[in-house]
Amino acid sequence: MNVLYIDIETAPATARIWGLKTRFVPISQVVDRGYTLCWAARWEGKKKIHFASEWQHGHEEMIRQAYELLDQADMVVHYNGKKFDIPTLNREFAILGLSPPTNYHQLDMFQIVRQNFRFLSNSMDSVASELGLQRKTEHKGMQLWEEVMAGDKKAQAVMKKYNCQDIVVLEELYRYLRPWIKNHPNRGLYIDNPQEPVCPNCGGTSVQKRGVERPARSNAYQRYKCMDCGANSRGRVVLYKSSENLLL
């Protein structure tokens, strides 16, 4: 399975407003709709972090490089990417007249965190901190974005470091929380003719039988526990069907 970790940074939209309490801005008052500043990505199992930016590659080349990576991916891991990163990139692709990248699974760790846990904050940095993982790179906030857009080379270097560190944190968070992910894209489907049970979450073969699971109202299946990542799974074959006396 080709797994891609990706994170993008964008320029904020700019609008003319009459006051700080403005809650709705008409499209006619928008001066700049915002755009992608840079992105960082890494293939699972590789050390190299790919990075592209407006200031290094130009806007179109930066977007085309992101497209090429997504077009090769079987699964894309991101944080709040279903609502932000991927739709933002799709907009950029459409503007360039590109067709959709080849279909891929999306694994949004932000949604995984919200569905399974009650952290005080669901921000990636806060969750990583509570779990004792690596942290995001600190920066000056909006001032950093302003300096980057103004062409400040030192600020651009900080932005690159910040973006790339997000990939490091994202991958570490994914690996830590992987056993909690339900309906993970099945890694076993990417192994030709497996001779033994394969963990759908990590692809490992160190799995143990752990009793019987009865997810439906009538059938039973073999239950498994992965000793590599800790994920739970079950077999596809019905162990035994219910008796005629079982009522539904």
C-alpha cells in the first residue's frame, strides 16, 4: 500500500470590513481569496520529506508536484484534511484544468481523534503533547505568514521547518493511534495470496485468535488481536450459523 502523509499551508483570504464584529463578509468585499503557500509530504517507510513552495518552485509547479504524489497514493493520511487540505488542493487542481487524481483512501486523524477520545483540545499539537509524542514547531503566528508572503527568506525557512515537522508529528500520531482506527483501509488487500491472517491496520501477521465475535444478530466470526500494532479485527468466514430457535 502506497501511504502518503501530507500537510499544506495556505495564505489567508483578505477582505474589506466595516468593523471587528463583522460576522458575514459579502463576496464583493473579498480582495484576495487565499491560495496554497506550500506543502510537505512523505511516503510511508521513506526518510525523505518532499516539500514544495511558491517561493522555491512557483505556484503552478508546486501544485503539479502535489498532484503527482496524490495520483500515486493508495491511502492519504492528514489532519483535518477532509475539510481543508484535500478540498483546497482539489480547487487548485481544478483551476489548472487537471482531472481528479486517481482514487485513494483518506484517513483523517482529526476525525479519528474526535470519534474515539475526549482530549481537552483536538488540535494536533495538543493531542500529541498529551500522548507524549513530538510537538509542532513553534512560530510567531500570523506574523510568520505575513513575512512569508512578503518574501522574507528567514520566515520562509521557518515555514518550511514548521510544515515538515507537521509531517513528522502526523506520522507518529498515526502510528500511535492506528490500533484505534475502525474501518482502516485493509492492508491485507495489498498482499498477494497471504498464507496467514493479516492485520488490516498494519499489515502484520503476528495475530492471535481472541474468541468469537457476534457483530450481527445471527452469525459468529473468529476474533483476532494483532500483536504488532494492537488492532482488533475479525475473520470474514462465518464460524457457525445460528440455530432455528434463535429469534430476531
